[in-house]
Amino acid sequence: MPYTPIIGTLGYILSPDRTQTLLVHRNARPTDAHLGKYNGLGGKMRPDEDVLACIKREIKEEAGIGCEEILLRGTINWPGFGPHGEDWLGFIFRIDRFHGTPFP
């Protein structure tokens, strides 16, 4: 059987003056194995997306902002990251410019 990790994206959004980074506080689902932790924004890639479309969609959904300048900073393999022990392959981005105001 071929190795098929879940493909995901993770973005770190810098403030215009580059002194702050927007993070998400994982506190919505009590069953989340990562409950209470902070992380960048992102999620699973859909079958009809590439990783760039995925990070743009996820940040729009989670923060309400549109990405203008996105830089790929690396990839990471997260074995056993999912709630059922799934492996993830993540694409890590830095967002240097965006439009709109992030959700509170």
C-alpha cells in the first residue's frame, strides 16, 4: 500500500511592522489532542487545490483576511499528528502582506 499522508498547510502571518505574529488558540474542540496550544493558521488540502490555494482559503476562513505575499519556508512531516494517528505532510508559509482586518 502506498504511503499517503494527509497534506496540509500552516501559515504564520506577520503584522505590517513585523513585530507580531497572528496565531490561533486551539480551544474550540474539547476533544482536540492539541487543546490549549497556539499555532499558525492552516489545515487540510482539498482534492481540487494546490498548497497555495489551500493556505489562502484556510487563512480567509480562519482569520477573514486575504493573503498578498506568501513565502514557502519549508516542509515538515508530522507522523501520528492526526486524532487517529494519521501522518501529515505540512507546507509551512510566512505571510508578509495581507489585506483586511483579522477576526478578533
